[in-house]
Amino acid sequence: MSRRVWLAGMIVAVGALAVLGLGAGNLPAAGSVLMDGLAVPDIGPLPTATPIPKGNLNYRAKIELGKQLYFDGRLSKNNQVSCAFCHNPFSGFADPRQVSVGVDGKLGGRQAPTVYNTAFNPVQFWDGRAGSLEEQAIGPIQNPVEMAETHESVVAKLRKIKGYQQQFREVFGSDVNLQGIAEAIAAFERTVVSTNAPFDRHVLGDAAAMNEAAVRGMALFKGRARCILCHNGPNFTDNQFHNLGVPQAGPLKEDLGRYNVTRQEKDKGAFKTPTLRSITETAPYMHDGAFKTLEEVIDFLDGGGGPNPHLSPLVKPLGLTKDEKADLLAFLKALAGEPLKMDVPKLPK
Ligand code: HEC
Ligand code: HEC
């Protein structure tokens, strides 16, 4: 059997699995919740099938290759800064540092968001400047405060590594190239999914999966605490941009956020609503890592966010009691997904 035919067979098999998965995971269409006269999508379980673009189907050899690239510091100038260096699988695929540190200890201006469930993001980055995971993946390589390497040089470097040349031949039928690097990393990222949390099991019928505090917290989340206005749908995000008046922390004096992309006044200081899945693993919080704990985030929102001329009108002082804050926290803890088994791959020579 030629390699092409074999590959095609694999793709069909994976496709069939995806269809089967979709059958089971075709969820009852999420209803909506009425808040401030707005009908917002209800929170609910994630679809069991991850969205996968037609142009970059996932199959095992590609995912394996992408995983090696994700953990490989040789994608950076000093051969030490891998994707995993800032999106650490042991810190919820995020960065426990306030802002990321790249090659030569250069500080970035923003906190690294989690790679969990990025497959579900219609746009990437805090300001939404990248459209797809494929587009996003090659960005950090050339970013001077991240991997500080050129695309030409990384391709040349990887071509000299026999194990990579071999796998590129097998997966893409070509020498190492930038497009393949992007596609393989994106394919791997689409397997990094946080799901099947106590919350999911609770709404799917296992009432006991969430404790009473978390159940009360969920009611607050969908009601008086107003969280669902922005953190809605199965991935707990509306995929929109809002200004919460988060205090500027980290090395930047000012971060205009979404404004950098749209140049619209109303978008000054607005950032993408992040997922809240596995949120207990990904401290610190916010685009600049301004808050170390979820308690601090809840106190901040309880106070109606921070003073800012562009503050979202959806943010208002909440007047939560101490017990209600504890309930809200219990609910956020119930969003911790099933642990993902992630062994660090052996890198090719
Ligand atoms: C030096 C640290 C660093 C390295 C190395 C790094 N990243 Fe990031 N990553 C960040 C930061 C910081 C952001 C947020 C930047 C922004 O929003 O402007 C980010 C954003 C992302 C996002 C967007 C997530 C979202 O929800 O919007 C993805 C996906 C991602 N990185 C994947 C990768 C991949 C893949 C690699 C390796 C090729 C990589 N990163 C290397 C720090 C890093
Ligand atoms: C107006 C929309 C909106 C509302 C309402 C809202 N959030 Fe958010 N949330 C966001 C945005 C946008 C960010 C990122 C802001 C930033 O970094 O500047 C965020 C960030 C967070 C974070 C940090 C996530 C991370 O990965 O850093 C947590 C936790 C959080 N929100 C929980 C809540 C809770 C709990 C509520 C209800 C009490 C709530 N939010 C209400 C839009 C909203």
C-alpha cells in the first residue's frame, strides 16, 4: 500500500470517528438565559467532538509530530524556549509567571493564556489578532520577546534533524517547512481539551457531581453575579472583547488591547473573554496577570471592576456577601476538567 493510500485511509478512519463522536455529542442546543434584557447562551457541556478545520485533519502521526515541536526548545534562537516553556502542561498549559519570559530573559507585556480549549476559539490572543491556531503557532517563533528565531533559520535547523525530516516526509510528504510546523502544532493543540468537569457531569444528570456550595455558586454565576453575560456557552466565553478596568501590571505602561486591532475608541483596554475551564490551574489571572488568586478576581468584580473611561456597561457592583463569594469560588473550582495525561515526548535527533 502506498503511503498516500495509507494516509487517506487514516484520514477516513479519523473522520468516521469524528462523525461518530459528533453523533453522541450533538448536544441539546444550549438554551438562553435572559439578563439585562439580553438573551445570552446558557453554559453547558462541551461538544464531544473538537472542531477541526477541513484543511488540517488530525491524525495520530501529525499530532505526535506537533507534540514534539511543542516541547522542542530548538524552535527558539537559544534552543531553550519551547511553547511548553510558557504554556506549561503542569500549570494548566499556561504560565505561572505574571508575564512571560522569552529568550535572554526578555519580558513580554502579557500573561500567557492557557492552550486548553483553544480549538474552540474563533480568534486567538488577548486582542484576537490571529484567526486560527495554524496562523497563531508560527507567531511566537519570530516574536523577539518570545522565541526570537527567524522562520528561515528554524526550518533550516529542523531540516538537519533526521527524526524531523523523516516525520515530515511521512506526515506531509515533504521536507520540513513552516506550514507543516504550524499544522502539526495546531493539530496537537486541538487535543489539549479541558472537559468532563464536575460541572459537566452535574448538568448531564449526575446531580451529586457538584457540591451544594457549587450549585449555589452556579445560580449566582447565571444570576445576580452577572458572570454569564460574558462567560457563556460551553466554553464559558462569548468570544468577545470587554474592558473590566483591570489595573495595568507588568512592564507595559498601557495596553490598549483590542484597540490595537480595530483602532476603534470603544475597544481601548478591551480584552478577550477567557475560558473559565480548568481556571484553578492557570493562575495568575487577567491579560497582565494582575491578580494572583481567584478570590482577588471575585473581589475585584464584586466591586464593579476598576475605574476606566471605557469600562464595559455590563460590569456593575454586585454587593455579594462573604458566603456568596465562597459559593462562586466553589463553582469555579467545579470547572476543573478531567486530568489530561501528558507525558513529555522524546525529542528527535
Ligand atoms: C515566551 C513565552 C511564550 C512562548 C515561548 C510561546 N507563547 Fe504562546 N503566548 C504567550 C503569551 C504572552 C500569549 C498572549 C499574547 C497576546 O495575547 O498578545 C500567548 C498566546 C498564545 C495563544 C493564544 C491563546 C488564546 O486563548 O488566545 C496560543 C494558542 C499560544 N500562545 C500557543 C503557543 C505555541 C504553539 C507556542 C510555540 C510555537 C507558543 N505559544 C510559544 C507566551 C508564549
Ligand atoms: C463584561 C464581561 C464580563 C463579565 C460580566 C465577567 N467577566 Fe470575567 N472576564 C472578562 C474578560 C474580558 C476578562 C479578561 C479581562 C482582562 O484581562 O483585562 C475576564 C477575566 C476573568 C477571569 C480571569 C481568567 C484568566 O484566565 O485570566 C476570571 C477568573 C473571571 N473573569 C471570572 C468571572 C466571574 C466569576 C464573573 C462574575 C462574577 C465574571 N468573570 C464576569 C469578561 C467578563
